[in-house]
Amino acid sequence: MMGQKIASAMQMGIITTGVISFTLISVNIGFVANFLVIWLKSWSLVHLLVVPVILVVGQWVQ
């Protein structure tokens, strides 16, 4: 059961942080030469922060 929650949190984290970070970076700095590097760095950092938050907040919301 816990493994399923972690897998679900990781999937939700990948999708939501990917879309949000892509959108915010493209709006704020535009599609510059090193956009992909900036986006992937930001995405990976935010994903590491969001997955534990989803696990904690998800239990509270349910």
C-alpha cells in the first residue's frame, strides 16, 4: 500500500512539476539557448521537494 502511494506521488510530482516549471520558466526567461538545461535543473530540484509534500499533504487531504 505504501509503495503504491509513493509511486503515485512520484507520478503526480513528475507531471505537475514538469508542466508548471516549463510554463513559468518559458514565461519568465523565454526560450533562451540553455533553456533545456535551466528547465531540467529546476524541474529536478522542485520534484525532490514536491514528492514528500504530496505524501504528507495527500494523507491530510484524504
